[in-house]
Amino acid sequence: MGDRHVYLFTDNDASGRRIRGMLRDLFPDAEHIYTRKGYPGVENTPDEYLIAQLEKAGLEEYILYPPGQPVSFS
């Protein structure tokens, strides 16, 4: 992997916690990002929330913002 940092974005439910636990052993230095409890999976989380979480992790340069959405860098 070299000098790349690993980010794991998972659901905030029992399955997501189980996946994070397994991946924590493989990637002990990974940064964990997860959806808000109650969202039905990362794939169904509102774009605004996903973008905010990625920005908090400092990943702005990798975000493909939807057309017309302001870049917020919160």
C-alpha cells in the first residue's frame, strides 16, 4: 500500500460494525467514516450528508460534487 491512507465508509448498524471490526484487523491505521444511524446504508444516505462526512475527513479533492451544489469545505 505504500504511503496511502485507507478510509473505510460503512453503515452505522450491526453489519457495518461487524465489517469495521474485520477490516480494523487488516487496516489498523484506517480512518473510519460511517453513515448516521437510521440511514438505510451508505448507498441510500443523502448526498449532502455523504459529502459533509468526506469533507470532515479532508477528502475534498476526491469529491465529485453534484452540479449546482456549492463546495462547502466545512
